[in-house]
Amino acid sequence: MNVDLLLGLQWGDEGKGKIVDFLAPRYNMVARFQGGPNAGHTLEFDGIKHVLHQIPSGIFRNDIINVIGNGVVLDPVIFKKEIEALFQFDLKPRENLYISKKTQLITPTHRLLDAAYEKAKGARKIGSTLKGIGPAYQDKVARLGLRVGDILSPHFREKYNRLVEKHCSILENHSMDYQLDELEKDFFKAIDFLKEFSLIESEYFIHDHIASGSKILAEGAQGSLLDIDFGSYPFVTSSNTTSSGACSGLGIAPNKIGEVYGIFKAYCTRVGSGPFPTELFDTDGERMQEAGHEFGATTGRPRRCGWLDLPALRYAIMINGVTQLFMMKADVLSIFDTVKVCVGYKKADGTEMDIFPYEIVDESLEPVYQEFKGWNISLKGISEYDMLPEELKNYVSYLEEKLSVPINIVSVGPDRKETIWRNEVLA
């Protein structure tokens, strides 16, 4: 049995948590393959709204195995808070959540370094969530990091102290004011809490389930345009958010990948700094933000809003090998009489292009738009695709033609019930 992937195709916040929760009953396992507490996957059901940061979005189904893979960076303090917040839902995370021993740990000093580095960038700051993600991945690549399996070693404190000593020497050069003792109390309490869970050789665990015929869904965090290699560098995250990251982040071979589900909003959003060609600075942008409740699930920061960007979306589809598309938040655009789609960019010299370019940070790109008649009616209560307004169906058909990939799900609200199959095609 192959592993199916679920990825965001924009700058994150596409609605991955909702779709994982929606698809989860069709799978035996959900596995997170990258990112950390900088992610915020929002799920809504039965009048409940809950945000997950590090835990796979299949956790709300007690019969599904959830795995935190080796490509993730894990903050034990945030992990403890996340688990404790789940107890009110009569869930059994100690029974159905497994954590790779190769998962990297985020220490308190990683968070301090994150803040110091961001402050030092000044006007060129990248909009970090300040969760310690970048410094933790830096230590991983520099072969200095601590892994979850290390907490089982009798020498863990020694390893921890050596790493913290290196961090503190760097912090001295940044004039950081901090109380590490207080931070470490919570950290080591969380480490003891982490030991209560199943810490596994995840690559063997996942391969055994593949061999036994289990259906596995790999869950990505952030979005493809934040990929460290292929995103809008340097305004990107510190991991591979694209399909290749699932292979290295879970230890699965490329030939084990099945369906690649790509999720995108019917418009675009971005949190923090970085280029955003279709960003709106007018009342349309404000209305979009308000209607979509566009505030970061992790940081609470307002999301910048703009029209859908086809060159960027085609690029993300190409590098991920997307086989099915799921369009989110179609209901948000119901407030507009006219809907726009960016079909290309005009450069400062007047030439036009329809690809996502290498230089998007410093290049002046003016979006070239195509306009569509909006549907301008509420989608509340609609449960069948044929019941959608013709203008929305025309919008979907146009996008499907231009993207050359079927759009099989259209989401018309935040609740798991507000999810419409257009073509129910799953592996």
C-alpha cells in the first residue's frame, strides 16, 4: 500500500487541518513529516474549534494511529500543553500517538536564538513565529542537535548542557536579557511528560504498516511557497514543505508515494514578511480578511490577503506532482460582485511572464488579472456540488482547465460538514 500526501500549495494557512480531519476516517495512520510549533492546523466540528501545532490532525479519531516523524522539530513544552488541551475531548493520545526517536528537540535557548536573530535582521526580518524552528533546524544540519531518542539516555543532561553552552555564547553577542532557569523548569517537566509516550523507530514502524496494507496519509505543514529550496527565499521556513520532504521526513521511498493532494484557498493569504504579488491594500483586501477571519492560528497576526495567483499555484503543483486539488474557503469570495485571478506578471520593463520567477523578492511584479462574475450569495447549508451557484462552478471549471489537475473537493465553510465532494476519487 502506498502513502498518500497532503500538502499546502500557497504560503500556508490553506486549511490542511480541516481536510486531514475530513479524510482521516479513510486512513489507518496520519503522519506529520516536517515543521514544528510554527504550524497551526485548525479543526472545527460539533461546535468545537481547536488548533493543533505539532500533533497530527488525525488525533481526534481514536481509531487512527498518529505519528510525529523524524522531519519534525518538537518543542516539549508546547507538546505538553497541546496534549493536556486534548484531554477534554475524551481522546487517548497516549495510546494512538507515536513519536520518532529521530525527531529533533527544540530547547528554550533555540527560542531565545530565534528572537535574537530576528531582531538583528532589523528591517529585513522574515516574520519568524519566534518558536525556535530555524535555530533547531540549523543545529540539525550542523550535527549539534538533540533528538527525542536522546531523552532516554542517562547522559541526556550532559548533551543538553553542551548544546546550551554553545547557544549562550552566541546570545552574549546579541545582548539578550533572559532567565534561563525558569525556562528550563518547564522544559524538563515537559521532557518527563514526553517519556510517557511511545518513542519509536519510526521508519521501521511506518514500513511495517505499509507492508501490512495500512492506508497512510502524510500531513505537511506550512505551504509549498515557504519551502526552504523552492519558496520565496529568504522569506521561507526552515524545512522542505514539498512532497520530497515527506520522503526524508518519514523515511519512505519515492516509489511508495501514491496520491498527492494539493490544498489551496480560492484566494491567497500570507502571514509575516515576504513578497506577495497579488496582495490587496484596498477595501477588497480588508473585506477578504474580515470575511475569512484571516488571523494566524499560531501567532494571531493578521494575514495579508489577495487574489488567487495562478503562476504561483501552477508552480507548486509542478514541483509537488499534485494529482488532486482541494479548493478551500470558496464561501469567503461570496461577498464580491467580481472575482479576479492573476494569470501572469508584468515586469518593470513592461515584459510579461506566466511563471513563478527565481527573483520574486526584489523584482517589481505587477499582476495581470482576469475578471469573473462573482456568485455573491451565501453558500451556507449547501452540501452538493450541483447546488452551488453557476458562477462558482464556472470559477472552479476555469481553474481546473488552467491547472490541468482535477479539483475534487470544494470547501464552503470551516466545519468538517461544510466540505463538498466534486469528484470522490481517492486511492
